[in-house]
Amino acid sequence: MKKEAGLILSVMIGMAAGSAYAQQALGSKAAVASPEINADKTVTFRLPAKNAKEVLILGDCVADNKWIAPMTMSQDSIWEYTTPRPLDSELYMYNFIVDGVKINDPSNVYMCRDIANVMNIFIVDGNGDNKAPGDRYKVQNVKHGSLHKVWYDSKSMDMQRRMTVYTPAGYEEGTKRYPVFYLLHGMGGDENAWTELGRAAQILDNMIASGEVEPMIVVMTNGNAGLEATPGESSLGFVQPFVNLPEAKASFAEHFPEVVAFIDKNYRTKADKKHRAIAGLSMGGGHSFDISKCNPDMFDYVGLFSAAVRIPQIVGEESDDVLKKQLTTQFSKKPALYYIAIGKDDFLYDMNKEYRKMLDDMGFKYVYRESEDGHIWRNWRMYLTEFLPMLFRNN
Amino acid sequence: MKKEAGLILSVMIGMAAGSAYAQQALGSKAAVASPEINADKTVTFRLPAKNAKEVLILGDCVADNKWIAPMTMSQDSIWEYTTPRPLDSELYMYNFIVDGVKINDPSNVYMCRDIANVMNIFIVDGNGDNKAPGDRYKVQNVKHGSLHKVWYDSKSMDMQRRMTVYTPAGYEEGTKRYPVFYLLHGMGGDENAWTELGRAAQILDNMIASGEVEPMIVVMTNGNAGLEATPGESSLGFVQPFVNLPEAKASFAEHFPEVVAFIDKNYRTKADKKHRAIAGLSMGGGHSFDISKCNPDMFDYVGLFSAAVRIPQIVGEESDDVLKKQLTTQFSKKPALYYIAIGKDDFLYDMNKEYRKMLDDMGFKYVYRESEDGHIWRNWRMYLTEFLPMLFRNN
């Protein structure tokens, strides 16, 4: 099957379709190019909608963080918006709003769900600068690791639960053992979040291939204690995401050692503290904070990305005294890295500042990274690319 | 984290959002229930769109296979359509068309891509009849197998290529060896097709749990010879799916023994003919026809679902004489099952009839299954549920 494939495909779809409308529905290719990344890195969005009165574009690609802008109709009934300035190399998200109805771009099949909202995505690359964010997030022609959607029996939660495991290129064919990085999502996320909006598999493939990051196994759990799996993959069925969450039999943090035991049993791990890292964003940062202090012999590397530290519903309700005792034990074991990152505009900024003050007062060392912006995926992808090269370097 | 999670989530999103609009965008829950499966198994679709002049629903759930129907606006500016009759237990697909623009249902986050078209999906179950199609396709509370997205080096194609591998529940923890079923997609599909629109993981989980199907490894390759992986997961980037397909260095069928070798090397397989099956839909049926006759010692079970047999661009261009010689060799080795299934309205019906006549004339036995309808996923899921119980029963 060579170049004729496209032709054959069209013919087969045409022949296969049951009605004139179905033919078009199944066989349609996008009528316009959208989004189109122009040579100067401005981006043009297009939507054919000749009867619409008003079309808006909504997303983080709209100029100057305004989030929303009107599109204008051209003579041939195609609504257009071009960003007034080139976009930085990055992954962006958007929707259109047509006469008040929020829709996905019908010309762009690439989408990600964030909580209950499905947005189109696209990547602006850095013209081959393989350290530009967009290039880190792209699939490049390098050796790829595998992604495993695996179910484990949780005794403490009395349910099967799903996790995503990344194994680095060469894992299948080799006999080597690897360090393990546990990478946790935020509230409203799930075991798919880091590989979808987080682009973790691409970041790992690209940075392992370039030698910046040690080959490692990365475990992405589902941190919603009452849930088996991401929406649509659990026995709850195709329900609205994150509505009426079932009650859990144990907290996520309490149950976490079961995850580590499952991974050490079923993957070729280096099963000791020196070869384990844990990090997470938002709620997952809270989990990383909590799990690492409650299991001081488990992780040598800890990362808190925009972390929800000390929110009782997420990480338990210990007093300052208990927390200080736990941290004293944890830091007495000299973690190789304790990393805290947050954006200047993050709504959790003050909570993190207060926690850093506690660490400072107690003389505990950590690496601190303060970025622009707030509680957004752009920051979390960036923190991940900065955190990974620090892992497992001295082992 | 217990029931407070939903509340915390809302609060955090509210606090996190950078602007009033972004707050709503990120935190929005569906304003209406759509689709709503009513007690009598009619289904109601809803779309709030107060400025729209005309809203249509397009899909296989529209009554009497009409594919398209108008929705009507209620007093509160919500467009509605209720199917005039109960829907059979099945997985359905649909879009809305708002003033000429085809959109996804913003209240339903569950979607599947079919070629270049993204459609919403939903499942009508059979009220707990675990053999009703919808129940086969649901995630049930049974032991789940794992899905692996794995890359292999293809020497003949000179590229890394991605496949999906299903391992049955218990695979990780055990030491048992399993038979292997190679399950191939159609043109316009890829290594994700059988687990998305095909619901293969759910069908396998449910039918293995009920004892109807032997535990097995199922390998779902990418049959587009020039492509590394599904759109968005290859180094081509976020391009329009199946436009300008790259030229391949070898045909998919020629390269196939590399796949079998990779699987036998890296999974706990029973690596002989008695424990191997191959089947596919449409182009994948053509591939199964071709690969099984060119490798007569490889597969004991062969399934052709709406198969594109004898289309030169798919399966080579052998003469009748060569084909008959190949089939004579294949059938002399007494395959345990040669299964042909097709719908009465399939555009490949006559081609399959002709091929069956050749088999009849030569006295070669096969199992034949003729269904209603044409070249559609509903049939392929059904053929899969009928084919699976026949595999590996006498071993």
C-alpha cells in the first residue's frame, strides 16, 4: 500500500456510506486549514460558518493573555482570527464560541479534556531548537518509550485502580533495572493528565534521547481516591466527569505504598530510596508533600509543583507540631532533592510561601523556582522539564 | 479526600482562573444532560443555543437509520431531540449541526475520531443483560486487562512503529504463557481503532471474565504501511489525518513477521501456530487473508470481517493461479477456523461472494456469517464478539 492509499480510502468511504449525508459525514476532510501556523509564528484560526452572527475564539493563544477575541468573517463566509503577534514555542488550547455555543474546531481533530471541558490543542515549535518548549512537547524522531495502562488491586480501597506507566525506550528488549519517578496530577485530573496536557511521554522521550535525563520508569496514578480510573474507563460509565464522586475507603496517600509495592513487583525497578522520586502538581503536589513525609525512607527526590500543601481534605489535618516532627525525620535522612516551584500569580502562592517559611525556620534545604503566571499547565510542563534532569544523577 | 472533593474542586478552579471568562471555561459543568438515556431506552439530546436558527442531529442513533433529523427548540432556548423509539443496546455516534456548522455535543466529553471526523459516543445498555451488545462494550466491574502502547523497530520499513497490546487480567502478576490474537483495523484506522470504536478491551475483559473467551494477548498494529503511529503520536505532528500519506519501504503484509517476532520475544506467548489467530476488518481483513496465506504455518485461526480481499493496493496482485496455490498450501495444513463475515449491504459483499465461491469450488471449509447492514463498526464489534469464543478452545 503506497501513495494510492488516500485515493482508495476516499473511494471506499464513498462506496461504504449508507446515505448521501453519511458519505460526507464519514469521509469529510477539513474544509479549511485551522489552526495554521504561519511562517512568522503567528497563528490563523478558521471556521466556515456562513449563517453565524458572532464567532469568538477562547484560549491561551489569544493575544496578550486576553483569553477571548472576536473572529471576523471573510467574503467567502469563513471566520478568521490571526494572532497579532508571533506565539512563543508552546502547546496551546482553544475553543470557538459560535453565537453563544462553545464548540471545538471541526478542522482540528486534536483535543484534550481538562476536567469537563474539551479543548483543541496545537503546538508551536521553535524551528528545530530541540530545547524550545514546543519541541520538547512534540513527538520527535527519537527512540520512544512505551505507555502502559495497567490495573492494580488496591486492598485498602477495595477496588481495582488504573495507572499509566511509562517505560523508557529499550525496556522491553533489555534486562536492566531502572529508577522510578511517581508523577501525580491535580484535582480534576486523572491517570491520563500528565500524558495528555502534560506531554510527559514526549518530554521523557526527547530528554532521555538527548542525554539530559536518565532513563527511568514513570508512574502516573489516579489520585482521586474514590475513582477507579479516568472518566469513561471505569465502571461508572460515561458519566459527567467529577460529579458525585464516590466515597473512598482510604485516602490516596495512605494507600500509596500499595502502588510502590505493585510497581516494584511487576517492573524491573531499582527498589530503594535512592532510586525513587515523587512529584505532583496542585493536589498531586499536596500528595507528594504528604506521602514523602509519611514515608521518609521511600523517596530521595521530592517535587512540589504549585502544590496544595496543607489543605486538610487533600493531605490530612496534622498540627504544626506533628508536621514539624515529620519533616524533621524526613530531612534528617537527607533527601537528594526537595524542589518547590510556583508561579507568581498562583492562588496557592501564599500557602507555599508560608510552608517555605516553615522550612527556612527549621533550616531545611530545598530548591525554589518561582515562575511567571499562575496555576496552569504551561508552568507544570516547564517545571517537569526542569525537574527531570536533576533526578538520579548521582546514582 | 472524600465527598468534599467536588466542592474543593469548584473552589480551587474558581480561585485559579485568571479571568472571569477563563473561570467559566475551566470550571464549567454541562449546562444540560445530553445525551440522556430515558427509562424506556429512548434517548434525549439537548443543546442550549438560543441564537441558532436550525439545529440538526446527525448519527446512527437517529431513528430508522435516517442519519439526520431536526431538533426543536423549547421555551428555555434548549434544542432537543428524542428518538421516537427505544434504541437497541449498542454503542452509538452523533454530531450536531448548528446553522450549518457540524459540532460536538458540548455536554458530552466522550468522543471518538473516525478518520478525520470526531463524533460523540454513548452506550445504551441492556439493563444488566451482560450479553447485550451495550453491556459487552461497557466497562464492567470485572478484572481488567492492561493496554500497552508499544514501539517496535521495523527493519523492513526502516522506522519505529507503534502498536497496542492487550494483556489479560493477571498477566503482570503471573508466569503463564498465553495464545496471541492479531487484530487488524481498516483503512483510515490505526493502532487505536479497535480499542476506541471497536471497544476491544471491554469486550475482552467482559468475555474473559464470563468464561466465554480464553485469556489471550491481543495485538493491534498500525496497518498503514507509511505511518509510524496514529495521527498526533508520530513525528508527522498534528497533521490532518490520512492526508499525504508517506511512502512505505515495505508492504504491511511483508513486514508482518517482524511483528510476530517482536511479540514472541517480549511477551509470554505460546509461540506456535496452534496458539495464533489473525483477523481484521475491511483493509485489515484483506491483510489477514494475505498474511495468513503467505505464512501458512503461522496462524491456526483466520477471520475476515467485511474484508477487502483481492484489492491489489491492499494485498498484492497475485493471479488466480498463484492464489489457488497459496490457499491449497494453507488449507492443506487444516486451519482450526477460517471465518468470513459480512453485512448484506456491504459494498464489499460481491467481492466476498466471489472469494467464497473460489473456496467452495476448491472444497475448502470456512464458517460464514452474514449479518444485516453494511460496512459499519456495529457489525465489526458484533463479529468480534462472535469470533472470540471460537479461538483457542481445543488447545
